Amino acid sequence: MSQNRVLSAFGVLANALVGWAVAIEAQPALGLQAMPWQQVTLGVGISPVAVMHGHVLRRQFARTG
């Protein structure tokens, strides 16, 4: 069963959001101390790249599989 583009994009956005939340919550356990503005700056910078990467990969796998 294949996904349409909207559902694929939604899945990628949800995955990026969960990954970002896990990364923020894991920082204290790893001994990292980042200020909230640093976390937001990194999230804003990295999230679009992660979303595009995930969307392209998901669409490619849907096309070939």
C-alpha cells in the first residue's frame, strides 16, 4: 500500500518532531547543557533538512517498492 504525498509529509514531520523532542530530553542524561535558545536555533536549522531528507527517502522507497 502506498501513501499519498500529504500523508508522507505528515509522517516525516511527526518523525522530525519526535526526534527533536527525544534529543532535547536526552541532553541531561548525556551530560550536555544547552540553553533553550541554542536548542531552538539548532532545531530550526536542522529540522527542515531532516524533513526534506525523510520525505525524499520515503517517496523514493514508495516509488521503488
